[in-house]
Amino acid sequence: MQAELSFIDLFLQASLLVKLVMIILLAMSVWGWVLIFQRRKVLNQAQKDALKFEDRFWSGVDLARLYQEISARAKNARGMELMFHAGFKEFARLRNQSAGSNQSMLEGAFRAMRVAHAREMEKLDSHLGTLATIGSISPYIGLFGTVWGIMNAFIALGAVQQATLAMVAPGIAEALIATALGLFAAIPAVIAFNRFTTRAEKIDGQYMNFIDEFTSILQRQALAKSSKEKVEGESL
């Protein structure tokens, strides 16, 4: 009959500390899966938004018109379009002042885009540290429950005159469930953390490439305007 004990039976027969360890690990596992699905949704949306904006940006649309489109829904802007909006807004502001050099305009636009970039990366990296924590400490919490449970099993075994495998097996099984739960919580969290970190780094690379490319475009526009103003000044 002992061999037919279910997980619930083993949980109910475990000591209070081992039960507490199991409950903690189950809670960590559930929280880990919630974060996995939530992070997956966020990263998928970020990748989709980046590709969509790049298609729009490189379609030949006028940058001023694109800026106006994003400004109309600025509260919902995110990802690359938010960086574009921040950079173009700062560039236009400095250019309209007509007091700064081309270099200062470019540096101002670049700083504005980097600030927007940092905020977007904070969103993408959010909760990844929690997944890493779950993946790293869950096995140790489970191992602690296992050690405690086996220790209690052997203490109880030492109190009887004649020990049998049937007497010690249930106690050891109860203890080993804690390790199993620790691995159950840790393995998905570690896999998800590694995968999501790689995806976030890939998106980060796309963001930085766009910032560099857009900065080059702004530089060409600034030089073109300077050349035009110089020609007009000479003609006068």
C-alpha cells in the first residue's frame, strides 16, 4: 500500500518544515510560469513593433510626416518609434533655435534617443532577474527540504528495534519530492531566462543599429542644410 501513496498523501505525511518548503516551491513555480508567459508576450510584441516600424521608416516616408504621425499617438509610442520621436523632436528643437552647431544638434538627438532606449530596455529586462533568482535558488530550497526530511526519517528509524525498507521508504520519498519540486521550478525558469536574455539582446542590437542609422540620416540633413545656407549666403 505504501508504494501507492500519491503526491497528496506524501505531502500530508511530511513534516511541517518540508510542507512549508513544498508550498514555497510550488508558489515559485507558478510565479515563474506567470513571468514566462508575460515576458514572452512583451518580447514578441517588441520584436513585432520593431519590424513594423523599420518597414515604415525605410519605405521612403517623409521623416517630418512620420514624426507627426507618432506625435498624434505619442502616449502609445514604444520601441523604435519612441526613440525616433525623441531624437527627431530634440533635433528639430535645436535646429529651430539656430544657435547650436551641427555637432551639438546631433549630440542632443543622440542623447535623447539613448534615454528612450534605456527606458525601453528596462521594460524588456523587467522581471528577468526574478526568473534568474527562481532558477538559481529553487534547487537549494528543495535540497534543504530533502535533507531535513531524510534526517527526520533516519531519526525515526533509529527509534525502532527492527527497521525495514517499508518503514523508511515513505519518509525518504517525502523528502525527495522537495528536490523534485525544486527542479520543477528551476528548470523552466533557467531555460526561459537564457532564451529571453538572448532575445532582449537581439532587440537591443536592433535598437542600437537604428539609433546609429538615424543619427547618420540626421547628420546628412544637417550638412545639407548648412551647405544650402552657405550657398544662399554667398549668393547674397
